[in-house]
Amino acid sequence: MNLAPRSGATAPLAHVTVDIVGHPFRAIWTPEDGALRAGGFATPGDPDADSLLTRLAALDPALAARGIASEETPSGPIPDALRAYASGELSAVDTIPVAQPETPFRGEVWRALRTVPAGRAVTYTELAGLAGRPSAVRAAASGCANNLVALVVPCHRIVRADGGLGGYLFGVEVKERLLQHEGALLG
């Protein structure tokens, strides 16, 4: 994917990579409003921002067309909050503004996810209830799967009803390490 902005596009998206629980976490945001637009952990096949930009393009092509700035933004509210979280200040990411394309229920799921505090894990059933539709468990799970701003909208805090970790786009090992970092799992 071409990371340079297309002709006629506005300013490229800002980005930073921060080591969190031993894995590189990439954040992409709009510099004009400071809203996080995409965030996720690098995967072995994609250590850069390409997969995040691809996911963003699927939901917001015009925004993704702006491309990513050639240089990382090393400081500012988002990079500073991510580094603070990595250092153990777990609530540092709670106030990062986020903006992602949403349906009405997905928006409710994402807002509900942000109410689950670090150190706590809830089931998909509990998440559906927090989002106001207790019987919409599959839709709540879909909201997790379509979340573009992992970590800040903490889908890693959702576990299966049987106590298993369940899946995670960036790997179960990353999910487990995040939960351990937050004190939700012993070990």
C-alpha cells in the first residue's frame, strides 16, 4: 500500500510506534483534531502500518487516502499516553479521543468497552448487556472484531463465557500479555 498522501488529499495522518508488553504498537491519528483513527500491534507478516491502513481504508477510504506522514510523531498527547500506559500508568489511554466509522450498535459496543477498567475482563455476554442489548452477543463480538482502535477501545478485555481468552486479531499471546500487564490475569 502506498503510504504517501494522494494528490489533493489533506495533511497525511500522524503515526507513532511504541513498545507495549514487548510488542510494537502502531497508532495512527488525524493531526488536526488529535483523534486516534487506527491502532494495533504489528504482526510478523506486517511490522509496519500497512495492515492498519488497509483496515482503515475498508471503512473510511477518504481518510486512508491521505496516507501516513513519512516521519513518526515522537511526542504529543497520543504518543505520551501510550508510553505512560506501557510504563504501568494504565488509565493514561482512557482519555485519548477516538473516531472510527460506526453503526449505532457498534458505537454503543465501543463506548461500553471503554467503561471496562484495566484489571477487569468481561464476557461477550456481559459486553452486550453493557451496550444495552443483552441478547445481541454476536453483534457485540462483531463490534470487537471491527474495532480499529485496539488497546484504547480495549477489546482485549473481553473473554469467552467459559473463561478462555478467546481470539484477538493481534494474537492470543498479545491479549494474554495485555491482561497480565493490567492485572486481570495472574502469571
